[in-house]
Amino acid sequence: VMQVAGKSRAYPWSVRGFSPADAERLAPRDSLHPWAERYAFAGGGGDGEPEVHVHPVRTRAVFNSAFPHGGDDGAVWAGRGLTTSVEAGVTARWRWLSLTLAPVASRAENVDFDLEPGTPSAAPFADARYPNQIDLPQRFGEGAYARIDPGQSTLRADVGPAAVGISTANQVLGPASEYPIMQGTNAPGFAHVFLGTSRPLDLWVGRVHGRAFWGRLEQSPYATTAADSAVRFGTGVVLAFTPRGVPGLELGFSRFFHMPWPEGGPGGEEIFKPLETFFKVNLYNVIQGSDSVESRGSVVANQLAALFGRWVFPESGLEIYGELASEDHRHNLRDWLLEPDHATTYNLGFRKVWVRDERRLWSLRGELLNGQASHLARTRRQDPFYIHAHTRQGHTSRGQLLGSPEAFGGAASTLAGDYYHPGGRVTAFWRRTVRREQGRFLSTGVVEAPDVMQGLGAEALVF
């Protein structure tokens, strides 16, 4: 909001997991903003003096009367009944080194409810539609579900233009606020190491900001996959480019791979996986010339890839953005050119900010996501987005989707208004969600009516 209003400097928004130094760069240019009396955005630590901040204790309670429902809450899973969570932590910074410890503890009452009937499965709580193709339990066990998670914890070093670290924090890839496709805050973050830029690099033709990461993903205790295949290796890359002479424009690309955890641990092939060819026909050619386990792994692995763009006009208080993502490799160039909408998902969004005075801001924002099968489903099979042919856990982390749940064969849209003032924030919103309930609703030639949910809501943040 501050960036769109012109009160904060232009900075890439599509490579999130911000460092303390990033936060300082994004800080408002002056104290003329609604929350100036509440938060001191300018920090220290980077000037040579050690700095330590204790996080405020955050508690949260969610009550679901009929069935599990929730999202954008990381490691927390909100079942039927009361779900509570508490988060605390500390951030320390000295010169180029920073450490954030932010564990979260949660407990879901997890009251019983009628599960959606589906395909018989050895896992009684599995997803009714695709129990053997995605780790997405309807219910996390028979009783209360509790967990302590490391949460948004990160140790990183920002040395010159490079950043390197280890983290369990969520990463948000792409410009979306409501419905990130590749990765967001819906699932628990997974343990990973990362290497990237500490700040946008000036290449004269524009500025580049990016990150590559390698991590370990785990399934939930309620998955159908055998225990010896429960751990996956995940690796990805995200790049954002701001071209010279086009203020506010941000273009980018992201790619993420899932694959079984390699015997003996990840090696060179796994580490450089994001640089692999985009067309599957090239991978099959590799197999024909070799019987090695490594070459077969190229096809067993599954990928998601996305292109995105964002344009901010601070003089007008306007932001527009969009993202187009594809599931798995295209077979060849012809496949991509003739059927670009096969197994794709997209989102579009905008934000408009009005500055009433220096202490009050109004914002109107909207975002649309469409993960439903295209008309190609009448002649060519399309499984829901996030379903993977070989990696049976799908695009998940410990039983929750890494991206937006609404993209799993559905769609969603949100229209919201925000009022920022010295005492906090007031928001009113309308949300429409499309889900498909029945069997294999995306089988070739079969199109069924979806289930649509409408929601009106309001929330307030009060200091």
C-alpha cells in the first residue's frame, strides 16, 4: 500500500522472504503515514552496532462450525471446532548477519464431521477425489491435532550483492496478494537453503533480483504414500527484472521442482534442476541414450513454472499485476503453441490507493484466480493443478497446499476495501470461491457443475 501510494521506494515485490535490510529499503521515506506513531520502520544493526528485537506475542483463534476451513496461516491447520495458535520470537542483526527465530504452536480441536465420500483408500482421511495423488487430508486424525513448528525462522548473511542462508520460513513467489499460485503462506514452510541477491543488481538495461533454493519436503501422517517415499527434494528459482526507463514495471519468472529424495542425498543433477529443458521430448531423448538412474529421474520429477508481471504507478496510486502458471513440462514447442491453456492457472489483480491526508489512506483492491480446466478437457485429460503424475504428494507440505487451495481445480475472486488510519485498519470484503466436489471431474470429455461459495466479511485491526 505504501509503495503504491508513493510513500515508499520502488522495490521488487515478487521475491518475498524479505531480509531486515530489505525491510529498511521498503520503509516509508518519512513519518507522514498512518502508522507512524505505532511502528518505527527504520532499523539499525547494519551500521556495526548489534541489534535485538523481541517480537510481540501473537495469539489467534479460529472457530469453524461445520468443517475445516482456513488459509494463509502457515503451519496452523484449522479443523472443525476451535483452533488456537501462539507465536513469539526474536530477531537479532549484526553487520551482514541476521537471525530470526519465530516458532509457532497450534492446537486444533478437530471435532468429528461427515467426510466427503470418495475412492476407498488405505488412508481414511485422504482427499475424496484424488486420495492416491495428493497429500491433502480432509481431517488430521481422529482427535485433537497439535504441533510446534519453527515457523518463520531464518539465518542469513547478506555480503555485498549476495545473500545466503537457511530457513523454514514461507516464501511467496510472484506478485499476487490473495492467491499466489506457486508458493504462498497457506502451508507450513519447509526447511531449505537459499542463495540469491541481497538487493536488486544494476545491469544497466535494468535491475535483477532473484533467489534459488533447495529444500526438504515432508508429507502428513495421513498420506497414502509409503513411508520410504515420504520425503521429497524440492528446488526452485525466482527472478524479477525491472527494465531501465520503465519506472514501476516488474517482470519475472519462477520454476519449482518436486522429486523423490535422492539416495545418498542431492547431487549436481538435483542442484541444477531449475536449469533443465522446458520440453519433455528432450528428456525422453536423454533416456533413450542412457539407462542411468539419474536420467530416469529427469522424467520422474515434476515441475511448475510461471511468468508474471507487475506495474506500479505511484503518481496515480495504482498497481496492476498478473501471473500465468503451467503444471509439468510441455511435450515440445508444438504442444505449447497449439494448446497453451492445457494444465494452466492464472491470476489477475489490481490495487488503487487514495491519500485522504498524510494520516489516512483508502485502498480498493481486487484479485481473480482461475485454476479450472479449460475447454480442452473435452478431448484431453486435465487433472487439477497441483496434481503430479509421479510425485504422489502433489504440491504440498505436510498435508497443506504450497500454493492457493483455490487453484486446485477451482477458482476464486476477491474485492476488498481498506481504510488505514492512526488507530489501525478496517477492511470489508466480498469473496467468491469455486470448488468441484464430484469424483474425477476432469476426466476426458466429462464436465460437471461446480460448487460455488459466496462470502461477505469485515475485519478490524485496532492498536
